[in-house]
Amino acid sequence: MATSPAVPVPLPIHLAVAEPDQRDRLTALIRIIMVIPQWIVLFFVYIAALIVVIIGWFVALVTGRLPDFAVNFLSGVLRWDARVRCYSYLLVDKYPPFSLGEEPGYPVQLAIPDAADLNRLTVLFRFFIALPIAIFVGILGYGLNIFSIGSWFMIVFTGRMPKPLFEVTRAVLRYQARLGGFFWMLTPEYPWGIYGEPQETTDATGPGWTFKLSQSARTAMTSLIIVGAIVAIINNTRYF
């Protein structure tokens, strides 16, 4: 049985995922159906999050800090979102809880740093500052959707997910979480680290919070970005 990741909170936003020892081929086969209730509930949670973000934006613009209620709620939404995305993209087989809590027993953990002072100017222009990364994340999303088809076939027919695909998927989902944390003003740190950190660290109870992609995973990530860019260009040219 996979060991849940440890729960100390490093900086910046990190995503720890305990890779299953054995894959559930049946639930992988119908994963797209099983995850539908999660996305339905999250749709309404996102609506509430949008309202909280708007309120928090005005407060942060005046005070330079996101109010505590916004920090707590948006952190919960980001954690829930990360669990559902990891489940949807086949990183884990355990069904995610319908919860805003940290859920330390779940094999996906998102570490969000404590609330920090925010630069009012960057708060004012948050949307425009985050836009380039949002476009990049969109490209990553296109690529990941294509790659996830390969992951699905591998798990359903062989009962395993190649390590490079696991690493790449985790890296993309962490990058998405970092964008969410920045855009929602949970952290002033601009998203970075799509290829991982300079050094990998591990702990005694599970995978390390930080990581560096292996050479094969780096090649796969570069391919994912290229594929995602091609798909994005094709999709956009359809409207011209």
C-alpha cells in the first residue's frame, strides 16, 4: 500500500503525491465517469471562490494582505482542486474526499505557505501579471490531456504508469497549483519550476515535497510543451 506524503509545509507551494504500489485498472478504466460528481460539486465551489477572490482583492488592495477567511477558504479550494486533478489524471487511485480540509491521510498533499504581505501594485494588476503564465498553463493543459490518454492506456492494459509520465503529470499539476495560489493572492511568489527544483529531497515517510525531473521526464516535458503549443495553435486558428 502506498505511503501518504509527509505534511511539513515547505515554501513555496508544493505538491506531494504518493505513487500507488499497484494500480487499480478497473477504476482507471471508468475514471472519467467516477470523477464527474467531484467536478460538479467543485463547479459550485469555484463560484463561491470567485466571490471570495473578488472580496479578497479589494481588501488586499487596501490593507496589503488577504483576509484570513479568504486565505482559509481559498487554500481549501486549492487543496481540493489538487486532489481531484491528481485523481483525474491517474496519479492516484484513492477517491478524493469532498472536503476543503487538509486530509493528511490522503496520498495527495498540497503545501501552501502562511499568508504574507502583498504588494498592492501587484494586487492591482494581478490579472495582467498572471496572464502570461495562464497562457503557458493552458498550453501545458493541452499537452497533458494528450499525454494522459497514453497514461490511461498504459494503466488499463498493463497496470502501471511509466515513471516519466508520473513525474511530468505531477510537475504540470503542481505548476497549475502555483498559478492558482498566485492568482488567488495566497502567495506573492510567481509560478516557476516546471522542470522541478535544482535538488531533490526526500523524507522517511513518503516522497519529497521538492523534486527534479529525471532526464527522460525532462524530455517528455519538453515534448508535452511542444504538443500543447501545436494543439493550442490549431484550436485557436479554427476561429479565424
